[in-house]
Amino acid sequence: MKIAIPSEGKNLESLVNQTFGRTETFIVVDNSDMSYKAIDNTAASAQGGAGIKAAQAIVDSGAEAIITFRCGQNAADVLKTAGIKIYKATAGSINDVVKMYNAGKLDELTDIHAGYHNHGGA
Amino acid sequence: MQIAVLSGKGGTGKTFVSVNLAFAAQNTTYIDCDVEEPNGGLFLKPDITAEENIEVMIPKVNLEKCTACRKCVDFCKYNALALVNNRLLVFKELCHDCGGCILLCPEKALTEQGRTIGKVEYGISGGVKTRTGILNTGEAVGIPIIKRLLKDIEQENIYVIDSPPGSSCAVMESIKDCDYCILVTEPTLFGVHNLAMVYELVKLFGKPHGVVINKHIEGETVADDYCLQNNIPIIARIPYDDRIGSVNSQGKIVAAEDGKYFAIFNEIFQKIQEEVQHEAVTHTER
Ligand code: SF4
Ligand code: SF4
């Protein structure tokens, strides 16, 4: 199964990124053989709706789950509509969290934040 | 004549200056464009005479016509659209009402649908007419309300515009057609930092402008120094005064309570009026 994870870098040793919509890269990893692909998050510099755009990229990547520290309401709506499960990340590398996932140790992410809108900094 | 009152952040006294100026200039219209937090009414306490809902258009998708071609999703630069399992999702709070996707859709699957985002209240408070924009909570984009607030303007009347804080596009919308910008600041480093932001904005728009230093304390010169360096006229210094604080906290207008402050705000108005007339003359001479 393919899992998408916001990442600080472009390989499995990279740390999980603290953000979702503003991460530079998503690692999409197949947990059956640990093959992976790094995708650029073009939403990182979006004026608004970064979470939606990032979620769209994840939907398009074919991932069936995502592991992240946080996720906004709009992005969660997109992911849920697509049937993508959202798990809460723990600190560590991409490798580490996938192992945690495989061991069934990750919880589903429940505290979805309302979104900051990021509209002109008002 | 439209006078816009700006500050780099909330809480510097922007609304305080706006309502007192509107009161002291008399026969004015006070326009509250700080639609996310319209506070002018707390001081002016207007009798509301009329109300108007503000609607924007959002796209509505006809799923039978939509072929999930994705053109609209890629087009929308506000990321208000997403396509999941061949179904189009519309995030209405993020939609900027540009209408582009509706025009663009090759299948004509999108149509316009009205949506209320807030309202404008019209009122009267003694010699001051009021217009207050109110953005519903949870909404992100107040610009359509600001546009409505600033639509019916008669050049011979005096308008005091309480702009949103900061230097966002909502602020730009509120000063677009104004004749003069008052920049309100406090005499602190932080205040000056925020002043610099709005100053850049009014320069960009080429608007005549001047600074009002609020809570001025003798000897605190950072704001004075900044204005001097950048050649920005200081039109008034409102002293730090506990009395202002207490009158404000009671929701009263200090210019109405105290002749000294009436004089200060009236003088601000006279100065601006002269400046704007002067500008108008030099413009026609050119
Ligand atoms: S452009 Fe029209 S047909 Fe294409 S995805 Fe959007 S709504 Fe559907
Ligand atoms: S109307 Fe404009 S802003 Fe709204 S969804 Fe369509 S393209 Fe995006």
C-alpha cells in the first residue's frame, strides 16, 4: 500500500516535516517493499488553499494513507472524500514512521485544525 | 473627500483615531472596513437604519455534465477546487468569486450560485453617518464587503475610512480611491516596524499621507526619527493620557467628552483638508 508522508528531504532517512500544506516534499512509499518516490509539493508557496492543493497532489499520487503531524480541515475533507486514511506521525525519519505504521502503533489523526487561511496576514 | 486611517497592526488606535476624527470633523460618514472586527460601532453607537446582505458567486457543479477533465482545478489560483474520485469539490470559503472556472469549463458543467458572506449596516450617530461591514465568522475573504462599503461615494462629502489592519489586499481595496491616508503608530520600535509596512503601501499607491503618533510620550522619539528620516509629515501627536484610556474603555468618544481632544482632532481634519486641496490644485496645474 502506498503511504504519503510530508518530508524534510528526498529519501527514507529524511525527517518527517512538521507541516502539511507547506512541506517542500512528500515521500510516497510502498510499505510492502519500501520502494518510494519523492514528489515536490507545488502548494508550498501557494497564496491560499495550500492544504487543498497538497491534498490534491496526494490523491493524484495514488496513496491510500498519509502520515502527518497535522492537517487542516479543508485538506482533510479532500483526503477523506478520496478514502485516504490520516495517521498521526511520531518524531523520526520516514523509515521510522513507516515501521511504526507496520507495527500498528500509529493512531488516526483526530485533531484536525480549522486552517489559517493565510489570506494576506490580517 | 475620503480619508483612510491605517495601521500596521490592530490595537494601535486606528479605530480610536477614526471615530474621533469622524466626530470632530462633523457631517461625515464613518466607514468601518475592518470587516473581521468592526469596532467603530462600539464608540459611535449608531441607530441602524438599514441592512444589506452581501452575496458572492461560487461555482456549482453539475455532476452529470462534468467529465472530470480537471481544467478548472488547475486554473483556480486560490486552490478552491479539488478533484477526487472524479468528483469536483468546491471549497467555498476560499473561492474569490473570480468566475474564471465557470467561463473556462468546456462542458459548461459549472454555474453561478449566490452565497451570503456578511452584511453592511447603515446607521446614524448624531452628525455622523455610519457604514459598517461585517464578515461572517469562518469566512476568509472580506473584499466584496469592502467594495460595497466604498461604492456610493459623493465627492463633496467627507468619509472617514477605518481600514483593516496590516497591509493585505483588503487594505489596498480600502484605500484605492481615497484622497489621504493617515498612518497611526505608537512611539515604540515595534510600532515603527509596523508603520514601515503601511508606509510602503501608501507610497506604492502614491497617496498623500501623514502620521498620527498615538500615546505619545515626551522623549520617546523612535517614531519621530523614522518620520524625519523618510520625510513623512507628522500631523499630530496624541499624548499618552490615562483619561483617554478610561473614556475609551467606557465606549465613549474622547472628542465628545473633552474640548482639548475635540480641538486636536478638528485640527487634524483641517490640516488634511488643506493638504488635499493643495494636492488637487497642484495636480490640475501640472
Ligand atoms: S472544467 Fe468542467 S468538466 Fe472539467 S473538471 Fe471542471 S467542472 Fe468538470
Ligand atoms: S470562481 Fe475563481 S476563485 Fe472561485 S473556484 Fe472558480 S476559479 Fe476558483
